[in-house]
Amino acid sequence: MTLAPAEPQAPAPHSGATAKKVLIIDDTEEVRMLISESLKIYGFDILLAEDGLKGMEIAKGHLPDLIICDIRMPKKDGYETLTALRDNEATATIPFIFLSGATEKIDMRKGMELGADDYLTKPFTHKELMAAVNARLEKQADFQRQSEKKLDELRGNITMALPHELRTPLNGILGLASLMIDDHATMPKAEVLESAKFIHESALRLHRLIENFLVYSQIQLIATKAERIDTSGALNPIQAHQFIPELARPIAIRYKRESDLDLHLASASLPLPADNFRKIIEELVENAFKFSERGKPVHVISEISNSTYHITIADHGRGMTPDQIARIGPHIQFDRKIYEQQGSGLGLIIAKRLTELLGGQFSLQSKPGLETTVKVSFAIVGL
């Protein structure tokens, strides 16, 4: 393989910053040296390996910013090397460019399916090499910038939301309890009852917050170990048309919006754990009431099609933009500085992930300022 003489071009994206490390894995010394010299012109630090086994060892020890790897090699070929690196948490996200003398599309497709980021077919020019390297590094840098942005947003939401969510109910409980202790002898019974109700509501709010943190932690653990929640223990199928009203009505009552709850439910049995199904419905109905105004209906509708039970929960409230829908996640609350709102931002992501872990389908559509519609779908027993 030969490389064309270096052509003048703009410096690599990392110029002026800490030099990027590039690992070159190829069993041909000439190829390793040619690529190495081309990259050194622009200040890259180079790591070299003559086979896949050595390359994996160097990658895990040095964590390069980019890997360029041949496909046809002894001991471990490029496909095996890439698979092993993608299976290792420390090296899983390192950009990976394949080198190959083959031009067959099947080889390229296999590499991409295994997680390769780009392909260079020998022989290639210096310009093609630099274009591929710079493109991969810039894409990785953009990914890191987006990750940092999301992390900053998460930090901000946690900083703003958690102290408020923990202190508000706790302060109410402590304050009213102290008042009742000090004035218990003279407080009218009606005032005692009202204070007790407020303490109870505050305690429930605090309990729900703690429960959601625990549930989300459990979901994350399950997701790392298995694709699905085991439903074999759900011996008694849920009668969804009876179960859903029992969950939705207390929420409507708590928001003093009983007349806003619109229920239209088809009869069906679902082979799901009751606790999991309860959590999904409660969080979705809670969100619908929380983000809509009194006097606007919250629709809870179910129907059967293709042996599947579809539950739709719709409100006519604030709505979300496509960007906000894409960024739904734990502790993420939108426009908190504009709107006074309660909650940790966990409810919607808990409902989504629980639905998926139970083998169901979750979809969300929304129009800002108009409506939000969430649909969850599960297979029906015996159909």
C-alpha cells in the first residue's frame, strides 16, 4: 500500500490542545509506519500493534482517542478485535476505523454492524486518511460536548429540584407537628384534623419521592442484567378495566378534579405484575393532571387491536416540544424557572422503562401549549 504525498490542509481539530492518541493495529510493518508518519505530521501521538491481541492490550492500557485497525490479521482479526473492545466498558466508545484491501460490500456491512465508525479501503491517499481521522475525532468531540451539556442540565435540575422536593414536604411536616405539640391543649378539633391531613399529604409526597428513587434504581439494575422483567410470577392476570379506575380516581380526587377524569376502558386481562402495572398507570395519570389545568379533561382510554391492549392517557395541558421529548430522562424538568411544579422528573422515565422491560410498547406525542398523549401497549392473555 502507498500513500500519496502529504497535501497542505487545515490542521487537525486537536491542534493547540493535548495531542490525541491514535492506535494503529496492522500486521504489515510498512502500513503501520506509513500511517504513523502521516499522522505525526499533525502532532498525533501514535501507538502501534502488530496484531489484534496486542492491540487490545494497548487499547485497554492506554485508552487511545482513535483506533485504526486492519481486518485481515493473525491471532485475532479486525472483527474479533472490535467485538472485544466494544464489549469492554473502558474501550466501548473509542472511535474505530477499519482498514481493508477488500471492496466487497458484505465486509463493510459486517464491520458497521459490529460497531465500526468508518472504513478505509487500501490503497488510500493521505487526504482520505486525514479526512477520516478528523471526521471521527470531531464527531467524538461533538458527542462529548453533548454529553457534558446533558450532564450540566442534569446537575442543574438536581440542584434545583431535589432540595425543593425534599424540604417542602419535610418543612410542612416539621412545622405543623411543632405547632400541634405546642398548642395541643387549645387547638380546635377542626384545626387539628386539618393539620393532620396536611401532614399526611406532605408525608405521602415525600414517600412517593423516595419510592421513585428506589424504583428507578431497581429499573437501572434490571436493565444492566436482562432485557425483560420476568412476568412468569404474575399468576393472576390483571383485569385492566377494573384496575385502572382504582388507580386513576384517587389521583383525580387529590387534585380536586374528579369531573375532569374521562374513563373509557375495554375489558382485558394482562399477564403483568400488579406493582409494575400500578406504577406505570399512576405515574402517567399523575403527570397528566400535574401538567394540565382544572376544567380541562384527562382522558384514559383503552382499546384492543391485534391481540394487544392499548392504553392512551391524554391531557390538554402545557405540552412538550420535540426537543424536550428527545431529552426526557431522570431528574429532567423543563422550564422549571418559568413554572412552579412539583416532582423529581422521574415519573415519565420510570413509566417508559418499566413498560419496555415488561415487553410493552411506549410512545409519546405532544403539541406545545395544546396536549400530550402517551400510549402504552401490552399483549393480552389468551389471545
